[in-house]
Amino acid sequence: MNKLNIAIIGLGHLGSKHLRVYSELRDKVNIVAICDKNTSQAKTLSEQYSVPYFTDYKKLPDGIQAVNICTPTVTHCSIAKYFLERNIHTFVEKPISIDLKEADTMIELAKRNNLKLQVGHVERFNSAFTTIQKLVKDPLFIECHRLSPFPNRSLDIGVVTDLMIHDIDIILGLIKYPIKDIQAVGVPVLTKREDIANVRLTFTNGSVCNITASRISQEVMRKIRIFLKNAYISLDYVDQKAFIYRKQLIAITKENIPIEKEEPLKKELESFIDCITHDRPPVVSGIEARLALKVALEITEKIWENLKNFS
């Protein structure tokens, strides 16, 4: 199998992680170039990984078959559009774009040119989630907590499209019914956008989800609990651990769910390579990412509508 020629655009916190993973997959890819406006960062990583660097993505060399975009959200569409118009497969970090119009532009270009467009909803590739996914049927109630210290990055978006969107994407994959009602509260603390938020989603089938996200916490927490008819599943994304609690007469039993721990990001990028080389649909396509963004934007709008009452 021929190796895939790939370029990585955006070498900040996430982009440098992507570069490290691709360097571990050199049996599958050729890292043709890396690109970042920060010359110092690009040069340092260029020397570390022995790949050429550029500061302008429009000046990348010919022969690139795929790009990996880890730039600020406001630039996703313009950069992805440039490459999709040139028949280059595209991976873009979540959220797919800043709004639905931009998402539609990217999706349409990928479809028109028969290209793969994959979006970085990495929790889909967490071994803990993929293991319990087959156990989940008709969830009655889902509770999610995603907390992290202040990141000093991704500040062009609020915590809903930065962090909560991961859980939104997971929930929409587990509950195949339309959302009937959204109740949302949030507060800007360290930025001009919401830094902490709590949301209650009610679906037309009666399922209810409670989601909390914060980027001003002292601790890191990424957990989900899924309540079924006679059992509930507790999952920790960070530790990649999961337990199932079952009703046994008037008692509750706890059972460990065996998980083969793997790096989610590596599985995600391997999946992107695989969907190109074997012509398979991406695990998280532009369409699925757009749906998660749509709900996230509706939640954000509700939050800021409620905040107006306190002004």
C-alpha cells in the first residue's frame, strides 16, 4: 500500500499532538510538510521531526493528498475550503466551523469532489466508549461532566463549542430521536464567552440528558453515566474505565467492563488514513459534526438569552 502524503496545518497544543501521532504512523503516511504562522514553533517542530515547515498554507508543496487542520475555529472553513477545492482530503478539529453556513460549505465541497471530510470528535475513539456502546440500548437518562482547568487556548469559542460539544456528539449518537426541549444556563468568568455551562436536553422519546462543562475547574473530569431500564453504566474517559451496575432483586451489583486501553487520538488519525486509503466513510463525517454544532449553537443562544435577564 502506498503511503499517504499529508500536511499538518496549525502546530499549537493540539496540532503538535497530531504531528507526534503522525510521526508514529510513518509506515502509513509521509509527512510532506507542517505549517504555522508562528515561525519559531514551526521551525522547532520541523527540526524535531525532520520535516519541512511553512508559514503560509497556500505555499505548501504539490503532491499533498490530505491535510490535518488544527487552527482556531474561525479559520477552519477558509483553510478547509482552500484544500477541498484542490481535491485534497481534509481532517479538521472540532467544532467543524464557527457556524452552520460554513459547515455546509465544507460538506458540499467534500461531496462535490468526492473527498473525505472528517472532524475531530475524538471521544468517539475512546476505548471506554467504543466498548460500552454496544451495551447501550434505549437510555432513559444520561449525565455528563466535562471539567478542565483554564486552557488559555480555544478562546475564540465558548465552553459549549469547545468542550461540551464532545458530549453532545456522543449523546446524539446514542439517542436517535429529535430534541424536544433545551434548557441551558452558563456564565462568562474569565473570558467574554461562557466558561461554565449546564444543559438539560429532553428528547421526543422521553430520554433526558444533563450535561455540565467547565473550563475553569481545578480538576480534570470527563465522565458519563448512562441509565438504562434495569442498569446503569459509568464511564471515565480519562482513565478509560467503565462499570455496569445491574439490578438484582433489591440489590445492585457492580461489574467491571474490560477495556483494552489505547490512545484515542492515534485511533482517530488511523481512522482518517484508513477511510482515504480504503475509500470508507469517516467515523465522524461533516454531516454528523454539523448536527453536533447545530445543537451546541442552540444551547449557546439559550445561555445568552438567559444572561440578558441579569443585565
